[in-house]
Amino acid sequence: MFVMAGLGNPGKQYEHTRHNAGFDVIDAIAGKYNISVSGKKLGALCGKGVIAGTKVVLAKPQTYMNLSGESIAQLLHYYKADAQTQLLVIYDDISLAPGRLRIRKKGSAGGHNGIKNIIAMLGTQEFMRLKVGVGEKPKGSDLVGHVLGRLPKEERSEVDEAISRAVLAAELILAGEIDRAMNEYNA
């Protein structure tokens, strides 16, 4: 079973904020493949389906961003999935311009608290990531306010286009073609 986990915060007030880019990508994948991501399991909203012949679980941890690893670790254990080869974590990245994508096979948290928690809970940095650029915080502004804020209209359209590309990148990663995905979609 392959686990695709999009990071974000639960609740209407956080819908479509910068920090919920991972949830938005999971919703787009679910929509394309008619997978209902509504069942509660192990601290996440989950949906099971088949994409390109592979069984997948689409997950949106409901533990809030900074504790995402708790749910993801439980899901990997439950489905006996390997973090290095059967997990893709999708999340926002403020170091990328709005609409840019970056795919990595492994790496540090890069200051992202959700990823820090996943690394701590899994005990490894070796899991695939798909980052969606949401733009840097303006000088002198608050980081929390920035990531929990909504994008201006022009940036929102760039991120929406990136979400569509992220679905295609996730399909390649699921098919075992992460190098090709990196070549095609990395900023």
C-alpha cells in the first residue's frame, strides 16, 4: 500500500490557506480518481483507491500541522508501508515562489515544523516529498500569519496551476519514476 499524505490544518478557517497546500493536492488527486477522503482512521481523513494499478491511501492528518508525524507514523505501521519507498508527503514551502514545485527523495525539515515532526516520529529523513511553493513572507510580517493566510488572487491562480501539476508529479512518483518527476517538475 502506498501512502500519499498531504499536510495541512483541519477546520474551515484553514481551508485553502498557504499551509493547506498539501490538503489541496490530496483533494485534487481524490477528485481525479473518484476517491472519497472522508473516513477517519488513525488521526487522519483517509480514502483508499487504485491509481495506475497501485493501491493507495490518500491521507489528510487531522492532528494539525506540527503533529502530522503522529498520524503518518500510525498509517505506515498499520498498512505495513515503507517510509522510503511507499510514502509521499505533500506540503507547502515558503522558500519557493507561488506555483513552483520541488520534489525530493529525502532531506532535512528545512524549518518546516510538520516535516520536523514526521522525521522525529519516523526516525528517518528518507521519505519522498512534493513541495508546493506558496511564497516567502513579506519582510517584517509574521510567519504564522503568512502561512495561515490566504493567497492574493494572482498568486492563488499560480498555486492552483501548481496543484494540477503536482497531481501529475504524484502519479509519476507512484509509478516509481521519481527521477523523471524531478526532471519534469522541479523549479
